[in-house]
Amino acid sequence: MNVKVLLLISLVFCSFLLSALFTPAFRRFALWRNWVDQPDGFRKMHKIPMVRIGGAPIVLAYICSLGALLCLGANFVFTGQPPLPLLWILLPSAVLVLAMGLLDDVIGLKPWHKLAGEVIAASLVYLGGIRIQNLGGHPYGQFLAFIITIVWLVGCTNAFNLIDGLDGLAAGVGLIASAATLAGGLIRGDMGLAIATAPLVGALLGFLRFNFNPASIFLGDGGSLWVGFMLACYGVIWSQKSVTALSITAPIMAMAIPLLDTSLSIARRFLRCEPIFRADRGHIHHRLLDRGLAPRHVTLLLYGASCVGAVFSILQSTAPNQIRLLIIGAFCIMVWIGIYQLGYQEFGIAARLVRRNVIGSMVKTQFSLRQYEQLFNSVNTVDECWHTLRTIAGELGFSEVELQLAGRNYQEHLCKSANGDWMLQVPLSDSEYVRLLCRFEFAKIEPLIAPWVDLLHRCLSAKAALLTATHEIHLAQTEAAKDCYALSTGHGS
């Protein structure tokens, strides 16, 4: 057997043993310190308090196995990029992410605290030379490279944190993604990436023995954030070593499940106008649970989906350039089928609205309302106000309009209604109002109802006092003119 492969197997085995030994010890220590996750009956479905610092034994096993191998001089066996410089680049950022996650597990941190720490860690990695420098084979400036790299690293980091909702889910998906990355490094001949990834495979495998359903320890934020961050960094290195224009697609496929779940969560919350960082029960594993699947079956199903993504990522790395687009197309079709089967109503509603050109209708509605508001703001008398109201009501298709303003009443039938009407009355003051009648079958006015009512109340309520005063002044002037005329003609005595 090749010496390099043998050493990689030894590294995986060493990390596996250390993780299997460290995890029970950390579990007992956390129970003694009461560092546990309490069930809430909604999103946290475990029955008893669970230890949630599983990231600590994983990282310790990773570091110890790598340190032992490097101390034995195995670093000099590998040609190409040695792992030690790569690990020194990642060390400060990895320590920061782990410490931040453990603090959140023990004392709790606000989302923006974690996000700030992740951005700092990602910036350190970028400064160390691990960066996405081109997309589609086209290089771009340093600023854009920095933004894209930060978004990738922070996005992947939080993606693994978001899917950590079932026993063994995040750890198992991370194991599959790290195994795919290890295979990608071997295929590319990048032994630095391979030796950096191998202990992660072993550590996650040893930890999964205690984390799979029914779990006795949770990965926690420390573990999920750290695993996601390391895999994101390895994904960038994987893509850097490829000369193809579609190099970044292989790491995306390897981490398809967490990235897809995060993307769906952001899209769902955006469409529903909800805070992006608010937790909910709309994740992929929640959807599968709501369909009646047992937690263990959901986990195994998502393991299978992750394996499919891993196979696609390896095919993408090894296939000739002529068929790589076909692989991406087949992968996208499978993703679309999966999303469709999950039955998210938000996307179906959004698709129907797009087909109906609702955005165009909304723009037209807002433009019309602006015009109506300008017309109402320009009126100076009650008669002008009535003329404007009657004209607009006719354009909108109301069958009858009535205005009670400044002691005067205006009413007009605009069209005949055969099937009856519904009435809309907008109060302007205690005794003043606008009353509108509309045909039951008439749907054109429907999207305008709420903004139209708001416009009438806002514009005419503000105008009511002014128009009333103007009307009274006009009446007084008219009476004064009549009196003057009567006096001048001798009819006033």
C-alpha cells in the first residue's frame, strides 16, 4: 500500500480513537458543571437535559492526532504543499470560532456577537491567502474577492449550525462532506489538503458513536460552527487547486444539504417578511418530521442525500470538462425535485405571484395612488374636492359615490349595478365622510382597497378643516355681496 495512503489511514484511525476516548470524559465533566441544553418541547425535542460541548473533544482529537503525526516526521513524506503552513494559517481563526461557539454553549451569546466573531475569523483566513479569487475562470478585484470569501466562509459556518437540529445530523453530514473533501484532495494530488482533512473525518466518526440517535451528547454551537468553518476553508483550498472554471461547484455539492437548508431558510423568511435570524420549525429536517418520519429515519435520509451530493462533487472533480455542465445540470434537477417534495408553500405562492405579474401591478397601483394624492392635495374648494373624488371613483369602477363635507352633501350614481353592492365608508370627522359603493363581482379595486382608504382618510381629513373654513368664508363673502347689492339698489331698508 502507498505510504501516503497508509499514513492518512493511520491519521484517521488515531483521530477516531482519541475522539471516542475524549467524548465520554468531556460529557461527564459537562454534566458536573451543568453545561447542558434544556428541552423546550418546540424546537428542542430531547426528553432530558443534554450536554452540548461536543465540539471540544472533536477539536482536541483533531489537534492531538495531527500533532502526533507531525512530531513523528510524517510531514516530510508528503510532496507538494505540506500541511503545517496550511494549519498555521487556519489555527487563529479556528481557535476564535471554537471559543466563540463554546461561550455560546455555556453562557449564551447574541447572534450579532457570533456573526462579528465569524467575520473576524474569516478575515484572518483571507489575509492568510485562503480566498476565492475567481468565479467561472474570471478573476476579479481584491475587494470583491474579500466579500465573496467572507460570505462563503460565514455562510458555510452558519449552515452547519442551522442543520444541527437532530441527533447526529450535523456531525454525520460533516463527516460525509469531510470525506468528500479528503477524496477530492487525493484525486487532485493535494496532500496538504488531504492530511488536514483526514483527522476531521476520524474525529467526527468517533464522536458520532455518542451523537447518533439516541444521543448522549450534542455537537453544540462550538462543534457545529467549528466544523462548518473548517469545511468552508477546505472547500476554498479545494477550489483553488482546480484549474477549471467551475471549480467552486464541487465543494458546494459536498455541502449541499446545509447550504440548501440555509438558503431555503433565508428565502422563506424573506418572503414572509420575518427576521432572517429568527429560529423556526421550517428547516428541512422539521419538514420531514412533520410528515411523520421518525428522527432516526430523517437523519438517515439526509445522510443519503449528503452522500449523493458527495458523489456528485467527486464526479465534478474528475469528469472531463465536456460533461461537467451535464453533471451540474443533473445535480440542479435533483435539488429542485427535493425542494418540490418538501412542499414549501412560500415558494409556490411567490411563483404564482410572479406568473401573474403582481410586481408590475403593485408598481402600477403605487403610481396611481401617487397621482390621486397629488390631485387631492391640489384642490382648494369643496366643489373641486367633490369633482376630483367623483372622477377617481369613476375610473376605479365604483358604482356610487357620496361626500359629506363642510356642511354639504354630494351624491352621484356612476353606473348601474346588477348584482348588488358592498359599501365602503371612510370617516373624515364626526359628521363628515366619504361613502362608496362597488359591485360584488368587481375585482379590479381589490388590491387598491387598503391604500385607497388610507389615502382618502389622510388627504381629506387634513383638508376637511381648511375646506370647511374656505367654504364658510366664501358663504360669508357671498352674503356680504348680497347685502351690498341690496343696499345699493335700495332694497335693504
